[in-house]
Amino acid sequence: MFKLAVLASGRGSNLQSIIDKLHLSKEDIKISCVISNNERAHALKRAKENNISFHLVDDQKYVKKGEYEREMIRIIDKFNVDLIVLAGYMKILSSEFIDHYKDKVINIHPSLLPAFPGLNAQKQAVDYGVKISGCTVHFVDEGVDTGPIIKQKAVYVNYEDNEDSLSRKILKFEHQLLPKAIRLIAEGKVLINKNRTVKIEEGEQGE
Ligand code: GRF
């Protein structure tokens, strides 16, 4: 069995897509635990409703970031997971955390990286006036949305689009792209080269 830990700070619609498309399917990929830094995160409710072990590690309660992250590591390591998925997780992870899980942490970001990293990616895209944006699944390194790119999906941006409408369009594809990327990793088809490019052994075409 390929085991996941999912970190989420809010609504948790990407978590839900992993639950629906992988966890509840016949595939051998299961979510072992969900962790949130936010007690009001709807993601925690979604985990509870699906009988998935859920944990609040409230970052506000820790003076030092190191202690906060070590608590997460303690929980994650109990489950012996194969992959950590950041699904709307709104905090930057330190290199201590990333090194502990080398090449085992992935993130979904709502733009075509390296364009528009960081917060409010959809607003950045609308404000810039790009005609195409999209979403990216990438491995996480110490930077902000800078790690090796696994998969991307492009979305047209119309003149009439605003932050909300573009966010909705992109989110629909996020819900497909993230489970797909997880499945490819679980199948051992995703290889990171020394130059940080990612080779997907099959299914590279058509996202
Ligand atoms: C998504 O747009 C994701 O790309 C970004 O944060 C948002 C989280 O949405 N990192 P949700 O909590 O999964 O609904």
C-alpha cells in the first residue's frame, strides 16, 4: 500500500479530490493522516467524515517554528508514509523538514510555475493580463514554489475573467491533476534528474 500524509490549511477541496479519486477507490493508495495548522480548516472535517486520522498542529501555539515542525514530523513518522502532499497548506516548510523527507513532499499551486509563485497566484495572473495560466504539481524544496515540476495543466484566461472566475476554472483542473500526479509517483513512474527536471516514464502526453 502507498501511504499519504496530507497537509491542508483551509477549505480542503484538493484533499477531497484525493479522498474521492484515490482513497475511496480500489487503488492501493490511501491517506494515512491529515494535518492542519488551522483549527477552523474544513479539511479536518472532511478527514473526520471519511474516518481518516486527523491532527491539528496549531502553529500559533508554538513559539519556535522548529518545534511546530518537529511535532508534525512526529505525527507523520508514526504513519510511515510514502508521500506528503501539500494541498492548500499555507505555511513555508523549513529545510529541516524538507531534508527529513527528501523528494517525498509535493505541492499543488494555482499557476503555471515559474510564473506567479507565492500567494494570490490567480490574482497575479489576472492583474498581469496573461492569456494562459493553469496549475502545477511540483516537488517541494526550500524555496517558495520553486521545486522540480511534475505536471502542469494550462487554462485559458479570458478578458472577462477575474480572480474568482479564474480560481474556479483552475481549481477544476487541480482536482484532476493532483490525484494523477500522486498515482504516477505511487506507480514509480516519476523520476527526478540531477538537473532537477522530472521524467515521467509514461503518460507524459495530454497531462
Ligand atoms: C488551491 O488553489 C491550491 O492550489 C492552493 O491553495 C488552494 C487550496 O484549495 N495551494 P483547497 O483548500 O484544496 O480547496
